[in-house]
Amino acid sequence: MKTHLYKAALLAALGVAGTTMAHAQAGPALGGGVLGLGFNDAAGPAAAQNDYVINLGSFINFTTTYSASWSISQSAFDSSFISQDTLWANNVAVGVVGGLQGPGGAIFITGSQPTITSASTVNNALSALGGVNTGNYSSSSGIPTDPWSSAVAASPTAPGNAANSVAALIDNPMSNLSNGSATLTLWDASITGTSRNPVLGSWTEVGTFSINANDGADTITFRGINAVPEPATYSLSALGGLLLLALRYRSSRKVA
Amino acid sequence: MKMNKFTSALVGLGVISLAGVASAAPITVYITGSTAARANFYTACTTAGDIFATPSATVPAGNAAGVISPSPNNANSANTITFEGTLKSGPLAGQDVIINCSWTGSEAGISAVAGTTLKQTLFQAQNPNAAPGGTQYSLPGQPPLYLTPASGYATTGTIQSIEGAGSQVNPDFTMADTSQKVSQTPSPALTQYGIVGIVSFTPMKGYESSPDATYGRVTNVPQPALAAALIAGESLNAYYLTGNSADSVDGIGIIGRNLGSGTKVNTMLNAALLPVSQLVSQTSLNGTYPAGTPGTLTFSGVYGPAASVSDNPVGNDGYDSGSGVQKSLNCDGSGKGIVYLGYLGISDARHAFLNDNTGAGGTGSAANSGTAVYLQFNGVYESDTAIETGNYTWWGQENLYGQAGQVAPQTQIGDGILTGLTTQINTTVNPGGNVTTTAQNAIIPVPSMQVYRSQDYGNPLQGSWPTPYQFQH
């Protein structure tokens, strides 16, 4: 939240408006039709075997022209990983997956381009994902809790314990942080057809997530591959241009 | 709630004695929750000596004693109904009490008494009323609507409107098919009165006027197949249930309840053995989302012919009452390449079996409707005996909860309801047979159980149920 406030204050100071910044949401379960971002730390000590899951909002938002930012709860991340694992900055893994089951829905997942072609398989994976609890909790929570490490993936190299985990059925969306940061490519495929015979479309690249979990940063940003620069970027560019012009004007006056 | 608060304040101040309360004007309490328990609650309120020593005799023509709301809200299957009588048990014995009921489902009931609202986001793929990015709807019955005394208990309003309160007023009590711990509203901790009985559920398959061979072979629902069908929806081949490789053309469609339902929670936790919040892929036959209630799956009222019946997938949504599931199962589902399965409480299942569709609690078939068929679960038909012996495991614990931090006189009335309901349930007699041969009890007495659960869900253990009949959380 710190970054959110800092950015908002910066934008306000610059007199720039119109930049959207989504808030992370808390809730008992991700539910259907949303994307979830999950952290876990299978490589760390037992005390660090926790999940921290953030609801990123409706899958409809995630187009190639979308850009948004979310905050990582510093207290949740610290209590789950930083205070439990001295090597957290490279042990913690992160991934994004989500979507909506059935015709009219779609699957979104980070990592390398998936190859799965079965819509039924995708539906099974999304079913497990929707039941995943948000917030931070133990990676080994059982029924009735549904942890990310079970329903999605235990680590970048291990599927979840659930038979229909995302990693087992589709692909593993998780990557380890590198010095507390990660960059993840987001892919999607739409679901058409009928509920009896659903059809999965081709996989396409949507955009990139940039995650910085270091204290003081605590941000998640998404930028679609065709996203236009934010108004803030335009404004900063314009401001920079004006400064250059002013410097050139002063320089030219000195010369004259 | 004005009378409750007023009476409570007077008692608290010692201005009036409890004996004085017993002769005072009626105290109204509001109860919500489990639709599976409503038939038992009806019996407990209309049988002298259960909840009421004397159910009110001043009732509309044709009503059982104790039922003061007129038809159609006067049957044991009514979702809104009002009872009155003199309380049988406890320090308020003899007090005239009105119990206003709005049965909306266990999860919705726990949420309402806790003062929260369950919401769900629906998308256009299931609900055409939803925005492209999804629309968040409050669940039906959030807050619950009750029959109003001003209308002669004929039309409904919120407790706030009935009591003329300045802000939302929560119901006093809820019946729940599961414990609060495994509910979607685990806090604030409600006042726990205890387990009144064992509530059971059964799978059924929907009516088809022109059944194919696969339909005939679906007679049993194994637990793994139930889990697979809930998750995969209609893309699951029927051979999962029949074990016959020829049944690869027909799929399985699950007609079920929404996330406010304790029936659904029990189906997930105790039958399918799935996490309670895992998403399911359910469907409906002639279920729609009317413009006036855009987030509520509602049966259209048309049962057939088959060409007039639409298969409308609803994803993780479902009906807010067992009667909606019943009506969809009595639709003619022929010719769609899908065998439709539903899960219901025993009372609703009986109505589906008898094809009762001519009105609230009706007793006759509607045009083109037909009989739903009981199915086995793990090779066993539902019966009192099978549940009591651990042979059939699709059941839960029926709990009574009150508001968090509840005080007298509500606690005294809550104790009276618990005692009366337990008395009623404990008089039920095992009818023998099973659901296909004899009407079984929707709620079974705890003392008759030869197995018990040590926690809120899962497979039962051999032995008598430990007392008190409640889980320690």
C-alpha cells in the first residue's frame, strides 16, 4: 500500500489524473471469473511453508491493452516469508492463473506458452482454482480450506497435491523470485462450444506481470502487450520535454 | 424487534417478572436458514407439546393449529410461514410467542444472523443480466424477507420494515445443516444451541418422457463420479456413473443449489469429499434470471414438452431453495443427450418423487411434468437405517444458532425451540425400507445413531454420538 500511496501522492503533486490502480482484494475464496496471484515457498524451512494469495479481479479486464497495479501487503508477505526464510528473495515462488469455466469463459496462466488443447481439462483446473482461499495461510491446509499450493502448484517444479491442480492439468504457472522480483508472461485461451462439448481456442500472449516483493516496493504491475502509456507517462514525458526546452532556451540565451 | 428489546429491557431492569412476561403480549422472534429442516420445524410448531404447549387455534381456515399465515404460506414446504403458540419449555413457558420463519438456506441463514451478506459474482456466460466484467449480486434472501403482520402475514418485508427500525435488524435464529465453522461466515461466533438431529440428502435423476438406454442405466452415484460431475459439468460422460463404456454419448448435468445452501455444503463436504468452496459446473432446466430479480435463478414454470425445456448452464450458481431443484427435476429433460441429476433434502426429494407441482406444497402434477427417480449413493439408497449404521454417508448435522452474544428472552426462546424441536425429532420412528419403498425421515434423532462424526464433516466413526450434541470449536 505504501507504493500505492507514494504513487498517488506523486501523481497528485504533478497534477496528473486518470491513472487507475487496482487494489488487492481479500476474501474467503477466489471464486469464478477472476485471476489469482499466489506466492509460496516450498524451498524454504517448514515455518515458511505458507501461501499468500491475492485476487487480481475479473478476467474480462485482462486484455492486451490493459495495464494496472496492485499492492502486496507488506505485513502478510513479511509474516509468511521474509520473517521465516532468510533466503526468501530467491526461494519464494509466484504465479498467476485464473479465468471462467465453460463456454464464454477463458483461461489465463503465466509461464511459457501452454500446449494443452482440452477445454474440459481447463474447466477442471479452474474449478479447483476458484475454491482457493485468498490471504495468507499454511500451504498444507486441508478441507475445507483449499490452499494455493494444493490447487495450483506446490513449487515451480512440483504440481499441487490436488489431482486436478493447475500444474498437473495445464502447466506450472510458478517462477521463483530473483532478488525479490519476478517478471511473468501471461497467456490466455478462450472457451467456446457447448457445456457438453466445450472448445479451447488457441493460446495467445496477453502481457507481462512485474512483481517486486522487496520491502518498500511491494508492487504487482501488469502491462498488456498493446497497452498505451499511462497518462502519467505522457505527462512525465511532456514535463521532461518542457524541462529540456527550458534548459536549451537558457543555454541559448547564455550563448547569446 | 421492538417488543423483544422492550421486553428484554424490562426484564433486565427487574421492572417486570418473568411470570409477568408469560402473560404479556406476544413476543415475536425471527428464524431463517435450512430449507431441509422446514418440514420438521413445521411439525414441531403444530404439534402440541413440542415447541408450543398449545399451538394457536386462531388460524386461517384450512390451516393446522399454530400456523397463522394464510395459504400459500401455510404448508410444511413453504419458504415463508408464521407460527404462534404458548411456549412449552423453560422460564418463559406459557408465553405467547410468534415465530416468523423465512427459510433461505443454511449458509444464507448463518450469514443473515451474523449480520453479513453473502454475495456472488455472475457473468454473462451464465446470467444474461450480468455486466461483461461480471456483476456482484447479493444472494436471494439476503436480508431475508418475512411475512408482515400488517398484511395479515400475506406479503413479505424485511425485519427492519416490519419493526419500523432505523437500520437493518438481523434474524434471531437460524437452522443450519452444517456448523458455522465450515460455513462461509465463520465469525462472529454465533450462540450455539446444539445439534437437533441428523439431516440427510439424496441424489435423484430428472424425469424424461422418452428415456434412452443410458438414462435407464444411471441408478447409482459413486462418490468419485459425483465429484467429477460437479467439477466437470456436462462434459463428463455418463459412463462415470454406469460403468458401461457404451454410455459415452450422454453427459451428466448437475442441478443443484447456490452457495447459500447447506444442502450444497453437505454435498461437497460429505458426499463428493471436495473443499466446500471449490467451483462447480451446474445447470438448470428452464431456470432463468428474471429482470426483476436479476441475480436469482428462478424456475420458469414450464415443465414440458421436451422441446419447451431449455438446458441453461449456471456454473457455480444454483437454486436458492430445494423446491427449485425439485421443479427442474420434474421437467421433461428428454432428447438433450444429458442425464440430469439433482441433490435434495428428503422432504424436497419426496415432492420430486411424487411430482408435486401444482402449488406451494402442492399434491399433483403440472402439465408435462413427471416423476424424478431416486438414485443410490455409493450403491446404497437413502434410509434411516442406512444412515444410523454408517452405510450411507450423505448427511449432516442440523444445528440451531442464535445471534452472537444473545441474551434473554431470546436465549430462553432459543432453548425452548431446541427442546421442542428435539422432542419432535426424537419421536420420529424409523419407517424401515428405503426412500424408494417408504417415506424416510428428513431429520433423524441423534440418539438413534450408531455412528458419529468427530468433526463437522467427513466419514463417520462407529459409536454413540458424544454428548452434548455439538462440536467444540
